[in-house]
Amino acid sequence: MDRFTLGIIAFPILFSLLAFRIPIGLSMLIVGCSGTILIAGWLPILSQVKTSAWHLFSSYSLSVIPLFLLMGNFAGKAGMSEALFKFTGACLGHRKGGVAMAAIGACAGFGAICGSSLATAATMGKVALPELRKLGYSGALSTGTLAAGGTLGILIPPSVILIIYSILTEQNIAKMFLAAFIPGILAALGYILTIAIYVRFVKDSGPTRARINWKERLILFKNIWQIILIFVTMIGGIYLGWFTPTEGGAIGAIGTGLLAFLNNNFKFKDLIDVIESTAVTTAMIFLVLLGAEFFNSFIALTQLPNELGRIAMSNNLSPLLIVACILILYLFLGCLMDSLAMILLTIPVFFPLIMTLDFGMTPEETAIWFGILTLIVVEVGLITPPVGLNVFIINKMAGDVKISETFKGVFPFLISDILRVILLFSFPSITLFLLKIF
């Protein structure tokens, strides 16, 4: 069997292992090691086992991941999600569907601190779901809103997936954060507009509540100004060159940690939970990265990316058509896999191909534009059936809402996502706008 064919059949084998619920990191490790042995024998894989873990985990860039995870866990324990939801609800709750819009705003704000979509969905679900149901919001709209709002954590900086993409493709993390801002804001605004349209067509799905005066809003704002200060200091300092993303993550972790300790409800047990959760999630991510290291080495040996590039060039396929096909494939994969697995499995194959194509941009601009598009489509995968991890998290928390109702509520947000992908695909300058200014 030739190397190219071996590279092709590796993917169905990998998907089969995942179907048997073998962890993604271990699955990639098994397939990567087995494939390398078939191509090059035992000696190269033994050498790689000896050096890869040290080479990968000693990377300074990876230290930013546990810091952002620690910051997100502290943020959850410090009651930031509740404070954000109360403030945005006070500003928007008197409008039709306003509390659902407030939940989107709170998800965007908490996602900017947390950096994880699943954590954003789970945390905001605890805070906002009881309030939405108490006010009489339909099960479809309340669960659909929170499932979609949770996906904002993957795009609005800082984002763990964004960091991993930057490391895999050797891109500047700060520039990736900057490029994600406008698409992230467009996502939040698109979701709010979707709610506004939905409640006008589906009667009694999004009732209003009494208007809250400006004095009470100001009191609620006093509970979130520290959050804004931490975010502005962290992200602003990174862009102004005051410190690196890793140092920014440390500052964010310290800031949210102080807020948590100052919270009267924060106990020693909560500190243990924060440390344990950060350690477990970091270990999971690092294991997946180690498996990806072996799998990527195997894919490089098969020459699969180079062969795909040669096929594309020989058939004179349009670069934009190739990107469109990749994005459509991501939509299908999103129905079956989680976001981290998609990024680690596909980027080593698709990224070299993309970098051989001419889009009229510099290589760095091409890498950043493709990365943002990829992350948006991966984000859509969190709310697409039949998997839709965010959908299942929120639906389980709701308890009395059928899963079909939640997917029904998510559908309008999927339309918003697809329209946003088309917009950013057609006009790369939107994504790159802030990069050209700064």
C-alpha cells in the first residue's frame, strides 16, 4: 500500500476509534504511531517517543493555556456571569425578547474572560435559564439562545481554541486575537438581531419585564466594572506590547482570582475545585496535543497535504472554491466531532494546502483569515445536530424541554452563523481590518 492511500484510510480508522469512545488524544496517538511504523519502521517512532513529549510540553507558548483556563474558572466562581447577566438584563429586559438578548450579551462578556464555549454555555445556563423560564420564555427560545450564546466563547478573545490554532500554524497569538474581535462582535449582534426577529414571528415566545431605572442600572454596573478593567488591561496590554499573551493570561488569572477571593461566597473548597478543574482540563488538552504531534508526523510522512495541493493545482481549482469545500466539510464534521478534535485532525492536512494558494493576500493574512473562518464553522458545530455539545448541555440543564425543541430554537441562530460565514468569506478585509490599523 502506498503512503498516500495509507494517509487516506487513516481517517476512517480514526473515526472508528472515536465511535468506540476511545479518547481523541489516545486515538490519534494509536493511529499516528501505527502509521509511522508501517511507513518507516520502529526506530523513528521510538526516537519520537523519547523526544516529542519534552519538545512539545516545554514550549513557552503552551503555558498560556492553563493560565486562561485558570482565569475562566476563577471567573465562574467569582459570580461574574451572574453580575454580567443582571446588568445586561437591566438594560435590555424591558424590550421584547430583551432578557434573551441580555443573555447573549452576558455570554459575550463572560466568554471574553472564560475563553471556553462549553464553560460559557454551562455557566450562563445556570444563571440565565431559571430567569428566562420564570419570565415565561418558551423552552425553544430560552435553551436555543443559551446554546448559541455559549459558542461566543470560542471566538471572542481570549479563546483556548484560537490559541491552539495559532500554535499549530505558528501564527502570532496577539494578531489572531485582534482579528477575532470584529467577527466575534458580528456574532453577538447577529444573535441579538435573530432574537428580535424570532419574537416578532413567534408570539409569546419572548415576553418583556418592567423597565429598570438608570439608578439601579448604575448600581449593577458597579458589580461588573472590575471585570471590564481586567479584560481591558489584559487584552489592551497584549496589543500595546506591554506584555506577551502568556503574561496577559497571568494578569487575568491574578485579577479574576482576587475578585473570587473578595467574593464572600468563595470558600477554600472552591479554590480546590478551581485548581483541580484547571489541572484536569489542561492535562486533557495536552494529551490531545501529544496525540496530534504523532498523528501530524505520520500525515507528513504520507505526503497527503502535498498530494492534495498538487491535485488542486493540476485541476486549476479556484482557491475560493477549495476554501468553500473545506468549510462545508467542517459543517458536516461538526455534526459528529467536538471543536478541538476537528482543529487538531484537519489543520495539519488543510493548512499546508491553503498556504500554497493565492488569495491576493500575504501568507500571514491568509493564515489568519482562514483560521477565523475555520473557528467560526467549528463554533457552528457546537450547535448542529446530531451532536451539538452546547445543545445537549443546555437541554440537560433545562430538564423539562425536549431535545427537538432545543434544536428548533437553535435553528435561527444557525442561519445567522451561516450568513456571517458567507460575509467573512466574501470580504476578507472585514476580518483583517483591525490588523491593518494596528
